[in-house]
Amino acid sequence: MVNDLLDNTCIICDSVKLLSDIELLGIEKFSETVHKFVPKYLFKYFPNTRKWIKEEKKYRNFSYEALVNGTVYLQDADKFDDCFDCAIDLDWEKFLRNRLIQYCDYFDVEYDKADTIDNIISILSAKFLKYNSLEEILNEKNKYEDIILKNSIEIFVRILYKCKEQGYELGVAIINEIGNEYENFIKSFSKFKMTCFSTSPFLNRMWSAQYGNDNKGFCIEYEINLTSHEEINLFENIYPVIYSQQRNDVLPISGDCDKAPTSEFLWQMYFNGLLRKSLHWQDQKEWRLILLDSLIERNPLPFFKIKKVYLGNKMPSKDRLKIIKYCRKHSIEYVGLVRDNNSFNLIECEGDCYLCKKVKK
């Protein structure tokens, strides 16, 4: 019973919701709902480490650059540390059958739903062998209005017709081309880039090695202002992560991989991948800025105004002094984090701790 409950629920902004209710919202309603509750401040953790750039033959500290330039870097959606993050696991045989049936429908090929994959391939191949010319086959696409679908059908047809002319087995050609579609669909998330934020600067896991460099890095607090078109656009593309135990089946939308993207298709990509993470990560309290790669003019991207900088508990004095000097010069608030004496929580330094005393005025 407990497992059933976990399978059917999710956590969004620390609230428990039914997965089915969230899925029914769609992209527009979900966006409208969550943007009513976007926090006034978002926090991003930085390791404050240097990296050797071979092409430039020098070290660069991208964390410090983000602070100085007021920018955030958007990375490919499929390159996060969690192997489940933005990953599609789709059964090849189910996809193959789904696409074969789709092509049978495109070319008015009769089939039995109980037919095996081999039988459907044979029926589809026989249909193509009856065509006398490439133009005759291409006429099949003209009954559709979707330009992307027309182009997809034409690519499929031209490849098969070329194989026919060269005497190759059509069944093998059909499988190979659907295999290419499968690979492209699996890589769907590579069209997006994103960057992640939290709703608190006091999250122990976020100060770990992956994000805060074992408490040696820093955390930037951004103030969400909506005073310009650019800021409103950023705001509208920031969403909270959907934490759940269950992963959804993306097979239903794979049939639309050769059509112009619809809002439902986009929502399923967000709901099943771009925003979905395991319950094990819920303590990250994550929000994500997600943008299509083709729409990003600059990367790193200018972000909201920096309000405050939080210095990691184990940040070396030299690094601490550098950050503090910069903050003072540009009138940015800053504070060091220390361990609470009565709990396992991080708290703001009161200004008279030993960390602050190490820093010269």
C-alpha cells in the first residue's frame, strides 16, 4: 500500500500531489499554476574552483566569472550527474512496432493488430514493391498538412526507394531507418539546455563536493525582478522539479516524433524528463531554467540581480578575502556560514566568528 502511494504521488515545492493530476494540467496550466508561487529569491551553488582550458592555455574560475558577470551557464540537459536525469529509456521493440503501425497508416496498409513485427514489416515491404515510381510513392505525403510530417515521410520514402533500386532487402532498410528515428528520439532532450537553482542557501547536500566543493565554494542569492522583457522571459521558463518514485512511459509520444511539436508533446517532455527527478533528490528543492538551444543567444546568460553571497563554511581565507573585497566594492551583501551549535544546520555568521576575524577589513 505504501509503494502504491509512492508510485502515484510526487512532490512539487514541498507539497505532495497526485502524478495523474499534475499530468492532466498540461504545459500551459502547469506553468500558470507554478508561476504563482515562484520564490522571490533563488540560490545557486558554485564550487569556486579553477579549470585548465586547453584551447586558451590558461586556468579559468567559472564560478567567480558568474559572480562578476552576473551570468549563469546553461548546460546540455543530458549531462547531469544523475544518470536518470533527462534520460529516456524506451523499449526498442515497442518503438519499432509503434512506428511500423504509424507507417502502415501513412500508406494505407492493412494489418492486424495481433500481427508480429516480422509480418508487419513484410506487409509494408510488399506495399512499397507495388509502386512503379518514386513520384507515385511521394504522392502519399500530400494528404497531410504538417510540413514536418511531409518531410519525414519523404525522407523515409526516398531511402526505401533507393534501397529498392539497388536491390537491397526492404525489410532491413525499414528497420535501419526506424532505428535512426529511435536514436534521434532518445536524443530529444539534447535540444534543451538548462541550469539549476535551489530555494535555500542552507542545504547541506548542495554544499557537498558536486556543487559547493565540500563547503569551500559559495552560493549566490538572486532576486527575482520582473521589470524588463528579458526578466519576464527568464521567469516564464523557470519551473520547479517534479520529484517522484515512478518514471512514466514515453512510448505514446514517440509516434509524434515525425510531426511538428505540439503543446502536449512538449509537456510530456517536461513532465517525463526535463523536470522529473527521483524522490531521493527532493532535499535539493530545485527549480530549473530551461531553454531551447536554438533560442539561446548568449551562454553564459545574463540572469537576475545578485542580492547576496553566502561563503562556504570551509572556504579558504584567501578565497574568502577575494569574494568579500569584490562584494564590498560592488555593494553586494555577503555572509559566512557556520555550524549551528545545537543542530546539524548551517546558519549565518553573526560577524564575530573566527572566520570573519581572519578577513582583514
